[in-house]
Amino acid sequence: MITTLVLLVSIAAGCAALVWLSARDGRRYAIATPLLFGALLLWCWEVVCIGFRVPPVLLPAPTGIAHAFATHLPMLGADFRQTVVRAVLPGYAIGCISGYLTAIALDRSAFLRRGALPLAGLLGAMPIVGIAPIMVMWFGFDWPSKAAVAAVMTFFPMFVNTLAGLAATGAMERDLMRSYGASYLQTLLKLRLPAALPFVFNALKLNFTLALIGAIVAEFFGTPIVGMGFRISTEAATLNLDVVWAEIALAAITGSLCFGALVLLERAVLFWHPSFQTFVPLRR
Amino acid sequence: MPDAVRRAAPIVTVLLALGVVWYGAAFALNHSAALAVVGSAAPLPVVVRAAWSLGRPLLPAPHQIVLTLIAGVFGESVTSPRSLVYHAAVTAETAAVGFLLALVLGVALAVAIVQTRVLDRSLMPWVIASQTIPVLAIAPMVVVVLGNIGLTGILPKALIAGWLSFFPITTAMVTGLRAPDRIAVDLLRTYDASRRDVFVKLRWPAAMGFLFAGVKVAATLALVGAIVAELPTGAQAGLGARLLAGSYYGQTLQIWAALAMASLLTLLAVGAAETAQRVLVARRGGRL
């Protein structure tokens, strides 16, 4: 009874506050609104779990998850090291760099580009995580097989995006470079690669989540007894859901932090690009 | 005709090059296993042929995968658990249920977000932020928890597939519903059109191109979700179960055939989306 009351009151108050906040313009309000929404969601989750005594094997309360997170820090740290530091980051780096270099190499021949682009697009759309069992067979149970899955998954988006980015310069800009007597390499380094950067950053941002997914799913196919994917599947099987949620929170935080870092890096590197210039409309 | 040739020639060339590399790699990787079969004194052609026809190769040659695929598709009765059609149908069913759920909910949510400012301000940032989260990681938990409260079978798997394909549909639809220019909205307003009219006559039609782009991504993701959802349950049927079983028993050919089948399914799904798009374009007189 009292739970229902608390729930209704907080939902009503939260919605009223959200309506008030969202009616206002400005950066601060644009950030505060989703934050309040998230907080409201967490609060309602907590109230429901505790008030209605939802069994923790079904849905642990947010405080329970936070508690599990705090008490399992060493284990979470070990899983993070195994999955993110050992598997995701090398796989991500290998996949992105090789995709980037392959695109630059293939870009010189229009014939090869026209052949490779549709095929790479097609392969990139395939359920690539499925190669996980093969990689486990080739590279063993430990992190190399996970890094390999992450590398293959990140290769295609980077390849396709870099090719698109290299084609993004206009004929006028290329003609200008030619009138300067610029060589292929000079045009590439001074015009085409910088112009391709927005596309490359798109792929970098998309790829991090892909690499994380690849490594975690590959751990479902066999792993040493450490790693985020391993922990998620084994703890779920024994119904330690608070630990599972803590791992998921860790994965979510890792994903969003890296995404945020890439956005910041993009802003720092691409400050000159039109899409990052504040547009000031002319007034009469 | 020359135009088609000019377009196909580079693709065929790259495919041929890939084939040559693949056969070479298959020989290199299976070399020692082949030597164990035919003996180290055997002449090279015999070793090569053995390397390309092992029962459990490290890397099967392309023709072996195709043959296994054909045997799995046509060689077995459709209801047999050895038939790839059977497993593909299980996975496709899961993916389709999840995808339809995601389509309905995603489009509805997008409409709600575009129509109400509160949702746009509070929910939309979370929809975008959720793209950075490895959603597939929750698959084992969803399956176990729902199994715990008595929900087994297709529903938990379909929920994961749907959850995955939900976000591209929602974001594409929101972008699409916002795509009309200010000037077009203003024009409708000078006609004294209501909000509803603007929505039905301008926003909805304008969103379709974006929706189909999102649908193609979502269809692929639904299949990935369905396949991964089959892993933690130790499911008996489905392409994911096939991958897992192949991985347990070292049946590489079975893994590759299941992968090829999954790729064919993806092609089929994307092709279906493209056909639907083409039908819509045709009905609209050639424009999207």
C-alpha cells in the first residue's frame, strides 16, 4: 500500500519536474532532463524491488547491484583486464588500423575499389560474431581468440568508412592540389586523409561497441575462468544476478566512457572541420 | 550488357583473388594434418588434395563449405535435426518475432518522441547513449531469468533479438520524422493544416526512406541477437546451437556451414527489406 503510494507520488512529481525542465531552452536544461529521467527510473526500480519484495534472483535492486559492484571490485578488475585491456583494445587497434591501411592501399585502384566496396559492405553486414568458435579453435581459449573476433568485426566498418571518406573530397579541391603540382602522396596527406577524418571517427566510435560485443560473445564459447563474458554467463547460470548486473554496468560504463573519450578526441582533432564550427547566421 | 559486365568485373576479380588466397591458406593451415593422413612421402598433388578434403580441417576449403551447406540444406529431411533448413527456420522465426516487436514498438516510440517534447528531452538521449552499450552481454541473463519465471522457448530469445533491433529503428524513424524542411512545414501551415495533417501528409511519408535504412540494419541485428541468444541456453535447435555444438565437438565444417547459412539468412532478410522498399517506391511513383 505504502509502496504504491510512494511510487505514484514520485512518478507524478518526477513527470511534473520533467515537463517543467523540458519546456526550457539552454544547455543546462538539456543535460539535466535526461539525468533526472535516469534518476527517476532508478528510484522507481529501487522502490519496486524493495517495496514489493521482488526476489533478487529475478531483479536485484540498484542498491544491491551497487553493493555487488563495490564488494566484487577485485574480481571486476580482473575481468576488465582480461576482456577490455587484453582482448578488446588490441583487437580494436588491429581491426581499425588494418581496415584504415587496406582502404588507403585499395583506394589507388578504382577497379579494385569498385570490386572490394560492395563485398566489404556485404561481409560487414553478416553476423560476424559467429566466427567466434572458429577463432577459439585457432587461437585457443585465452584472450588472443577474443582479440581476433574484435579485430575482424571492426575491420569492415573502418574499411568501408575510410574508402567513403577518401572519396569525400570535391573535384575542385583536388584540382587545386593539382594546380599546386602536388604529388599523390602530398594530396593524400594534406587533403584527402584530413578530409576523411570525420568518416574515420564515425567508424572508430561505432567500432568500440562492436569490439566489446565481439570479445564478450566470444567468451561464451570458451575462456579461461576470468573475463566479463565468462562471468556474465556463469553467474547468470547460478542466479547471482547482482554480480551479472554489476558486470553489465561495468561494460556499459566502459562503452560510454570510451565513446565520450572518442567524441572529445574528435572535437580536438577536427576543430577546423565545418561540422564543428559554430554556425552564426547572418542577420540583416 | 557491357555496363553490367563493367560493374561485375571488379567484383568477380576480387572474389577470385579471395578464393585463391583462401585455397592457399587452407593448404597452409591443413598441411600437417594432411601429411598425417597421406604420409610424408606422398607427392605434392596428393597432399594438396588431402589438405582440401579433411574431415575436420583447421580451415575448410570453400568447396567443402559449399558441399556441407548443400548436404545440410537438401540432403536431409526438413524436420530432421541434422537439416540446416530446420535450424535456420528456428533462428529466423525468433529473429522475425523479435524484429516485428521492435518495428512496432520502435516506430511507436519514435512517433511519441517526435510529438512530445518531454519524451524527446528525457528519453532520446538515453536511446542514443544505449548504442554505446554492448547490449548482447545481457543475453544470458535475460534467458536465464525469464526461464526462471517459466518463460521458455521462443519469447526470451525474441526479446533479445527485438531489443537489439529496436534502437536502429527508433533512431532512424526519429531522424526521418524530423527530416522535412522548415519550409515544407511552413507551407502546410499556410494551408491551415493541423498537426495531424502535417504528420500524416508530410512527416510520415518523409520518414519512410530513413525507416528502411534502419530496417536493414535492424534485420541483421535481429538475426545476430537470435543466434547469440541461442548460446547460453544450450539450445537444441537454431544456428547458434549449431555453432556451439560444432565448437564443442571440433566439427569445423559444421561451424562454417552454419555461418554460411546465417549469412544467407541475412542476405534474405536484407533482400526482403529492399523488396519492400522497392514496392513502396513503385507505389509512390518512383520516389521515396
